[in-house]
Amino acid sequence: MWGSPRVEDDLKLFGNFGYTAANGVELYGHTNYASKTVTGGFFFRNPNTRGGVYSIDGGRTLLVGDALVAAGTGVANCPVVAITDDVADPAALQRVFDDPSCFSFRELFPGGFTPSFGGDARDVSLVGGVRGSTAGGLAWDVSGTIGAHETDLFISDTVNASLGPESPTAFDLGGNRQQEVGVNVDVSYAATDRVNVAAGAEWRDERYTTTEGHPTSWTVGPYGRGQGFSAGSNGFFGFGPLAAGTWSRSNVAVYGDLEVNDPDGAWTLGSAVRVENFDDFGTTTNGKVSARVGFFRAGVSTGFRAPTPGQQNGFNISTIFDPALGDLVNNGTIPSNSPVAALRGGVPLRPETSVNYTAGVVFDTGPFSLTADYFRIDVSDRIGITSNFTLEEPEIQALLAQGVDAARDLRRFRFFTNAFATSSQGIDLVSTFTPIALRGNTVLSAVFNYTDTEVTDNGRGLLNDRRLAEFAWALPRTRWNFGVTQRLGRASLLGRVNWFGGWYDYDSGFARVFDPTGGIENGFFEGRPIVDLELTVDAGGGATVAVGAQNVLDTYPDESARAMSVGEKYSEYTPWGFNGAYYYVRLGYGWGG
């Protein structure tokens, strides 16, 4: 099954409010609520070859379960069902069907099955605050924030093969919840017409929870011990006791900011420092220095990013297609400090740090404006996903002895790591031009970005050639757009051309070459220009009507080299999507000025 997921019961609500008291103190806030059910499909399970469900020898024979062995009461001596030219021996298969002590999933899904996976998602946030200024010119702002996102996962049209004929075909997988609470206090003061100072403090608490799914979605049933049937709901394991839990972290920070300006606007100097304490990572200090002289500007800053509780503790197992094997495999994302990750160099995560440089120019003559900036971002101890690793049989047995039941189906896994560094550099250009000769009715705009990212340190070898290529090429290095907005009386016409450069998608190729010369056969896709159009009409009384199209020329990316083998017609990472043209009508109404 391929394409966009089905979205149902999609609801979004947003509110914005404010009140200004007689003394100038302002109360403000905004809130949102969103919910929807999203359902998508996994890969088709072939009724001859799907490992752990229909076969354990690549489709030479059918996997047949012995109910007596599963119950520990004897051996049924079930027949061997050979598969020749994709056809199971009908006589032997019928004997399996006729014997109540023998079982094949051909009895439940004779033509194979395609799991339907999805989730019920809810998102809510509330921000409120009060701000004002003193008679002496000190501006202040106190605010609080609370937000949460949760998803309850489900899967249907699938099985927990290790439960044999007792397996349900729909499962409650459990869910995830991320919650954040924060309080901010900010003040600023213009000491003179040259000097402005600001300071503030922040407290934040984040909490990540994984709730346990129904036991049938993760348990190892009687057919999974010695008979070769896979455990857990096929496609996506439910969250079991090993994955479930709640993890939290709080931090407090203070900052200060100083800016000095030339009264005539000829130059500006700025500096800032932020000290932050995490209850699990200790204290960090970061700063920034910036300057603008005439049309030239530059800055240097340091950064710090702590891994989220979800990155530190998240655990899931899902089925993916491995282009190198040409088959479906169970792949786990596991905590870096787990016993399984430790076998491949996994250690507790630590924060990543960065040094950022930028330099550029700013021109603004009124009708014409241009900003051009060079940037470089060097990240140390970068947080990211490792390559996929494969467990050997002795390692699996050792983990099972430690009580890690998931090791039965976790032959491939990955985890978050800090074991590498990257450097990104590039240029940003933004320009607008309103020709005076056209009386201001025409606006030309152009945006250009080029970003080159490379892994500069992979000393521990946790990133293979695939992951190195993904960091360098998974996102287009070059993007630009050029637009024209033309006013025509009460109407406005927008035309825009977007260009996205080429990109890399490992899953769409044959996993042989990891550089951009590999072409479509190896997952490297060519860029395309995309055209958007929109006509907006002022209907009067504050109302507007807009009619438009994104990708009006119905441009698609190149077809995947794997399109005929796994159903993935287009790369799922296509920058402009794989659904062609999108047409819309938008109504707007504004109150006040």
C-alpha cells in the first residue's frame, strides 16, 4: 500500500485573546486544540515468503504450527508443505487444514495481508501572560506555557504470529505523550539612546510517557518458542513493559543581553550570555557576539542542545524494507543505554554543542532590498540515529537469558548516539524589488539557499556509508524560488517558480553506490521546478476570496527504481510531495484596521 495516509475527524481550534487595563498593563494569551485519526498501510505480507508468519526458509516450505508442541502435550507430526513456483502443495496444505492440531496462517489470510497502521493524535497548548512597563521605562513580561501532544497507536489486518490461531487481527499498541510546562520572566531597559539591556529567567519541565499496549500486541506466545513464529503484532510491536514508563527533566536558565547602537544608525554591537542548568546534565554557558557596520553584519555564537527524554528512552520495533536484502525485516529503535545497544557501542546520551558563524550584507534602497549571508555551523557530539546493526545468534541467546524477550525478533536495531560531528555551511539570499516605473503595483521577489553538510568525525564508526550519504544528500543542497505579485485593481495575482535540487533516498535504490553519481538506480533523484499560482480578490467589507494551485503543472518526481518490487512508486522524501497538483479556494475575513 502506498500513498498519503487517510486522515479522519480532523479538527483544529485556535483562540487568541488580550486585554489592556487602564494603567497600560496588558493581559494576553492564546490556545489551540487539534485532533485527528491518521491511518496508513505497511508493506504487503506475501503468503509464501513472509518470515515468521508464512515461512522460515525463504518460501521453500510453508511454516506450519504444531498445537501439541505449543501446549507442551506432545507432537502432532504436521505435514511438510512444499512451495513450488509460488504454489503450495495442495494435498499437504489440505491435510494441515483438516488436522485441528496443525495450523497455518493460510487459514486466516490465504492471500497474504497488508497491516493497516495508525494513531489517534491530540495536541493542546495554552500560553498566558501579563506585560507592561514602569514609569522609569523598564519593560517587563511574565508568562506561562503548558502544552502536550499524545498519540494512541493501533494496527489492524495483521497478526501476532506467536499466538497461532488464537491471535487477534487488531491490536492496541499503546501510545506516547510529550508534555512541557514553562515559566518565563523577561525585562528590558533602554539605559540611553545608545544602550539597551535585557535579562530574563526561564524554568521548564518536560515529561515523556510511553503507555503499555495490550499484551497481545507484544507478548511472545506459545508458537514463538521453538517453532519460528514471530512475536508481537506484525508490522509494529506494541509497547511492552520494557518500553513503557515516564521520564522527565527540568531545567532553569538565566540570560543577559547588551546592545549598543549608533544614534544615526551607522553601526550596532550586541552581546548575550545564557547560563542553563539541567537536572540530568549539569550547567552550560553559551554566548553570542554580533555586529553591524554600515551594510555589513557578522556574528559568532555557541549552542547547546540536550537530548529529549524521548530520544533517551524511546523503544519501538517496526517492519521496514531493506533494499540490500530485498526483503522485509524487523527493525528496532532502542535506548542507547540498553543492553542491546551496549553490544554495538551504545552509551548514555549527552548534550550536543555547536559553534555558529555568520557574515553578510544588507542593502535597502526602498524599492530594492537584498540580504546576503554566509553561515557555518559546526556541531560536536551531534545527536542522531546510528546505522542499523544485526545481532548474532549468540548475542540473542545471551540477551534472552537476561530477560530481554524482544531480542527474539530484534535481529536488526539502531539507537541515538553522540558519536559523530558535522559541519554545515552555505549561503542565504533574499531580495525584493518594487519598480517605481510600474507604480508600485508589481513586486518581484527571489530567495536562494545553498547548504552543504558533511560528517567531520565518525571515529567510532557508528555511521555507515548509507548514513554518511543521508547526512550529505538526503535534503536538497540547493533551493530557490522566484515570484511576481501583480495588483490588478481589487485583485492580486501571484506567480511563483520553486526549484528543489536533487536528493538521496536509500530505500528507493539498490544500495550499491553512496554518492550523487549513483543515479536513480541507487536512490539519487533529480530536482524539478514547481510552479504555484494564486489569484486573490478583495470582495469588500473586509472579505477576500483566493483561488490557487500549488504545483499547477502537476509535476512528479522520477519513479523509484524499486517501484515495481515494493510498491513505492515515488520517493517518500520528495521535497514537493508525490501527489501532483493541489488546488484550493480560500475565504478570508478581517475585523478592524
